[in-house]
Amino acid sequence: MELVSPLAPGQALDLGAGEGRNSLWLAKSGWTVVAVDASQVALDRIGEFAAADGVTVEAIHSDIIDYLQSARATGRHFDLVVLAYLHPSPEERAALLDAVVASLSTNGHLFIVGHHVSSLGMAGPPDPSRLYSEDDLLRALQPLEVLRLDRRDGASDVSEPGVDVVLWATKGPGPRRG
Ligand SMILES: C[S@@+](CC[C@H](N)C(=O)[O-])C[C@H]1O[C@@H](n2cnc3c(N)ncnc32)[C@H](O)[C@@H]1O
């Protein structure tokens, strides 16, 4: 809320949206939201919550990489991409972050929150390679301008112990040509 509220609402993409707590907040804040998840059960919940709140969320049942590839093929870009508590393997994460960078519009923003590697054994998957470190994120997101990269007490969000990483980055216009 703190990071997104100052932005003018535009097109948002919530990857691995779950039951849509971020998608729903964005839709209620005026964003046009695409929520992608592999779980139809979770997407149905988003539909129910959205109807109750009187907002619309485009809920798409898909693998997130497949969705990003199809968005790229149709030239669809997003002003905001949200990755909240997704912990793919390092190989999947590299492919995911490359595709996410490509999906951002110029001046678009990326928000990532996930369990930090120091949370191993307390929160998140038991495989440390699936947890986030600042260095890994900075390496993977070199095309972006990182505006914020913080650790914070995980208990402040989902009431879990451990530490979260929060990344907030933007995509500049890229190298000038000609
Ligand atoms: C821990 S939940 C987080 C949900 C939501 N982002 C939140 O913070 O409340 C992870 C979600 O990502 C979805 N997910 C994980 N890997 C996925 C993939 N490759 N493609 C689509 N959805 C995926 C799961 O189905 C699940 O709903």
C-alpha cells in the first residue's frame, strides 16, 4: 500500500495471486488487474471476493511463465507486476524474472516480497535455494532501477516468523538509440 498508493492506477499483473489479497486491493484502488494462478480453487475465491467488493479482476488459470509468454506474444505490458510469496527454484526464478522484466511497460514498477534466506527453517520452503537474497535479486534484475530493497520482520504481514525481502524497482526507458 505504501509503495503503490502514490502511483496513478494502470494495468497490474499479480503473478501467483492466490486468493487475491493483492489483486483485490489493487482493483479497489482503481487498477485494472490480471491475476494469474495455477489453482482454479484460488481463482474462484478471487471471483467471489471481487463480486462481493463490486470490483473486477481478470482471473487467469495458467502457469505464470506460460502467461508471461502469451502476454509477450500479444504485446501486452503492465505498469505494475506483483510477485508475493512465490519461491520457485533458481532456474525457474531466473526465467521468471527475465520474463517479468520484459512484461513491464516503460516506467512500470515491480514489487517482490518473499521469504529471505535467513528465514530457513522458520518460514517458506525448506530448500534455501528457493529463498530470496538481496544479491540474487540485484543480479537477476540488472535491467531495472532498484528503488528499495529491504528486509523486514515477516510477522508484520502473514504472521509468520522469519524475515522477508521487499524489492521495489522500476524500468527505465532503456538505452537511447540513434
Ligand atoms: C504462497 S501463495 C501466495 C499467494 C499470494 N501471492 C499472496 O501473497 O497472498 C503462492 C501461490 O502461487 C501459485 N503458484 C505457484 N507457482 C505457480 C506457477 N508456476 N504458476 C501459477 N501459479 C503458481 C500457487 O498456486 C499459490 O496460489
